[in-house]
Amino acid sequence: MSNEVFKALADPHRRRILQLLKKRSMSVTDIQKHFAFTGATLSHHLDVLKRADLVTTERRGQFIHYALNTSVIEEVLSAFYSLFSC
């Protein structure tokens, strides 16, 4: 597990974004509705999540949709389980 993953998961706003994406893929506009901060701040959070490979992107017309990268999420959960299991 990379330091990028730990950095991404350290922020509560990014964890909230991941919770939202757990339900379905979303555009930036859809995600923005759940937060009071600026679009630039949201863009920064999404960039951190992308660099950690926790989310994937797909262009649909004019919009970019974000989704959980489930294979990396499974890897992270497995690593945490290995780290803390007896």
C-alpha cells in the first residue's frame, strides 16, 4: 500500500467522497452537492484520490464521472486486515 493511499484516506472529506461513490458513480456536479467547499477544493480532493488510484474516471459527454476503483479498495482492506490480524 502506497503513502498516497494513506494520504488520501487521512482526510474526512475524501473518505466521505468514497462513501458517496460506494453507492454509484457520480459527476463532479453530483459530488459537489454534498459539500460546502469550492469546486477548486473538490478538484484537489478528487485529484488526491485519483493519484492514490482509489477512484477511476470515465468521460460521458461533457462530464467526467468518478467511481470507486474496487480492486484497489479490496487491496487496501486486505492490507489493513493483514496488518491488524493476529
